[in-house]
Amino acid sequence: MLIVDDVLASGGTACAMCQLVKQEQATIVGLAFMIDLTYLNGKKDLGSYPIKTLIEY
């Protein structure tokens, strides 16, 4: 499963979604975001999943 969200800020929403997907025993192949607010360092809590973003601020 590819998890797609609009903004990666602190990573809380994406982390919660990863936990929900794992509970359903699905495989997460990566995460995609339109915007990454890099100064909030949201990628640090998302483990080793491949992460793609279109715009970084």
C-alpha cells in the first residue's frame, strides 16, 4: 500500500496511518507527500519507508 498525504509536517498523521495499515496486516511500500516542511523534521519518525515529496520548504 502506498500512503499519500498532502503535507508532511511533524509526521504524526502519517505515523498513525502506518500503524492502522499494519494492524490490517497490509504491506506499506512507501509514503508520498505533496509538501514536506523540512524544518519540522517529520521524516525522522517514519522509519525506513521510502518517502517521496514534490515540494520541500
